[in-house]
Amino acid sequence: MKTSDMIKELYNKKNISVSELARRIGQTPQNFGKKLKRDTVTLEELKQIADVMEVTCEQSFVFPMENR
């Protein structure tokens, strides 16, 4: 699942619009919408989203099966 899909799922579960989420993290809805469309949300933005949505943001590396 792409990062942008996870963000969309989150704001839908929290019953807020993408425009409202953008405002809460200090971005314009237009700019944030473009980032979601391109799937170019930064780690810092993910942390901001997690804070305003009251969830945690964890990152991990997933290695191919042959490298485990």
C-alpha cells in the first residue's frame, strides 16, 4: 500500500476532509493534494499528520525474502 493510500484511509477513518488535514499541518489543500497524488509526502509531514490525527508514525525497512 502506498503512503498516500494509508493517509487517505486515515483521514477517512477520522472523518475529516483532505482539505482540513492540510490546514491542520499548515499546508494549502492544493499543495497537499498534489503531494498525495504524487505520493511525495515527506517523513516530517508524516510525523505532523500523525500528531494531528493522534496516531503514531513508525517506519521500517522490509528486505526481500532472499536477504533475510
